[in-house]
Amino acid sequence: MVEAYEKIGNAREAAECFGVDTSTVYRLNRQKKAAGSVKLRINTQGRKPLLSAEDLSNIDKVIQEQSDITIDEIIEKLDLHAANETVHKAVIKMGYVYKKKSLYASERERSRCEK
């Protein structure tokens, strides 16, 4: 589209050929002059991840060393400035699962319960 605009020299005709508005032609032309291309710009807006790649690898190492560590212990050990739920979601995303310890009933030890 920008090449057509540069050849023709008329933004209206170039816009009609591609079915866009003239402002799109002007914007893409400005972008090509400023950045050197009209490729899509990477979206740098929005909330950044709270846990960096280094934090995630440290969490993985801690879990490998001590498999029964709790989320609160991970936060305390690594001095993370993140909420419990944030670390929990990261651990789940890494593929780890946890099973709540069920209370062991003392009645199971009785001789009448053994089969």
C-alpha cells in the first residue's frame, strides 16, 4: 500500500485500491519513514508479568530441592514480592500439582479394620 502511494503520489487513489481510509495510508507511510518498515508493531502496552523468567526458574529449583514446600514458604525463601495466588498460578502453569494431605484416621490401625 505504501509502495502504491509512493508510485502514484495520491493517497486517495492508493486507499481506494486497497479499500482503506486515506488516514491509514498516511499513517503507514509515516511508520515506514520512522521505523523503516510497515510490519506490525509489537504491543508493549498492558500489565507486565510480576514474576520474571529468573523468578520462575528459581521457583522450579526450590520445588525440585524440596518437593513438599508450600507456596508461602516459596515466597518467603525467594523473597518474592508477589501474592500467594500469583505464585500458585505460576506453579500450576509449570505443571506441578499438589495434593492436600488427608488426615490419617487412627481407627485404621485397629485390628478389626484390617482385612
